[in-house]
Amino acid sequence: MKDHISVCICTYRRNQMLEHLLRKVASQETDDLFDFSVVVVDNDIAGPARETVTLLQEELGLDITYAIEPEQTIPAARNHTLRLSKGNYIGIIDDDEFPPPHWLITMYRAIQTFDVDGTLGPVYPFFLQQPPAWLLKSQFCERPVHRTGTLLEWEQTRTGNVLLKRDVFDKHQLYFDLNCKTSGSDKEFFREAMQLGYRFVAAKEAPVYEIVPPERQTKSYYLRRARIQASNERKFRAPLLRGLARVFAPMKAMVALLVYSLMLPFCVFAGSHVVMKYAEKSLYHLSWLLAMLGIDLAKKRIF
């Protein structure tokens, strides 16, 4: 039987972006190697994406399953898409991203070529308007890009652009951790999967593009993002620390916070992008330390 890919999408009040994404998914090349369908889980109990999905399903002739996940957390929505999926391969892409036509087939071929359990492609920024100079120079929107075939470590993973064999989820009942409410559930998933022996490689030639709207081109946005990411990272990394690492980790964070904070006034002479880099690092380590004291700054996801 021909392989089938379920493209899983979680969405939350981004109807225009979701429409753009679904149109791009509908135009995916397959070379008759596989079929594909789409699962859209709306993380808003009011179901604002229902009409968009229904109209596009009819217009594009695309096989789409739509559902609502009332618990407004990323892992709950992701797990809901997995429950509704029917493919023996699972593709995951965010609702603020869009792929080129060769996306799925490139990811699929990489899995076959390297005989692995999944592939992860790069995510490049797509600015809706000319971004400020400090944002480009700071490279806050850039992510590491790995050569095709690179065997990835769990810290190099995320779910913005992945294709996985369904067995990765089903064989050991491995899903996204509901405790990682605002971020971190993707890395925690891959960490557990790799401990079970699953292998994942990079597919550089299968990028997707993340839309960066004006509201994500502000300094406050990236400072809030650092605060949330650090607090969540501490939550799922702290249990992994053993022995002296449990002492050295907070000491390292305290030293980093002190150094970055002391350097901040001098960064003014190097430009606003340098100020932002050091401010972001300072806030990151502060949030990490506060999380160790039980003060959680990651109450709500904003990215």
C-alpha cells in the first residue's frame, strides 16, 4: 500500500495565515510516492477557524479533518492532532509557517535515504514588512541550519518543520508532555524518543518559512519570549541534572546574569542590536534563576 502522510496543524486565531498555509499544503508534490491529508486542531473553543477550513476543503479538494481542543496549551493541541491523524507518517508544521511545493517529498525521501525515524527541516523568517535594523543584526529570527543527513541531538530539535514515522508515537505511546504548557514540549518529546533509540536527521533542502508580522518586530516581544523560554527550559531540564551539575547549573546562571548585566551599559556604544542581545540574555538567566525559586514567569505563551 502507498504511504500516507498526515500533516498536523495546530491553530489559534490566525485564520489568514492558516488559509495561506493550507493553500501551500494543497500544492505539495508527491511524485505518486505517497498520499497526504491534513488535520487542523483549533485551540480556541469558539472555533474561529472552522469556516476557513470548510471553505478551503471544498475549494481545494483537500482532505481536512477539523476539531477543537478546549485546553489552550500547545501540547494538548498537538496530541489532539495526533489522535485524529490516519497516516503512517506524521508531518507537523505551525500555522504561521508555509512550505514550498517540494517540502513533503524532500522530507519523505530523506527518511528513506538515511533510514531514520524522522527528519527536521530548517525554518527561515519571512517578514511581512521591512524589519528594523536591530532585529536583522541581532539575528533573533535566525535558527541554526544543519547539513542534510546530520544526526540531531535533542537540543537541536523543534516541531515547526518535521516529518516522523507514526511508530515513533504509537510503539511506546509517546506524546507531548502536557506539563510543558507554554513551550518546551517539543524538545522534551524528542529527548524521550532519542532515549528509546529513535534517530532523526536534518533535511536542509526542505525548508519552511515563518511569517514574522509587525507585532513580532518589537523589542518587548523578544524580551518576553526569552523570559518564557528560560522558565520552561528550567522546568524540564532541572530533573535531568545530576550530582555537582545541580550546584554548578544555578551558579553558572548567576555568573552569566551578573556578567551580562554589567556589560549592558557599555553595549550602548555598539548599537541597539547589541543592547538587545545582552538584555535578552540577562532576562533569560534571571527568569531561569527565578524558576528555580518557584517563581514562574511563563504564565502565557506569546509566540
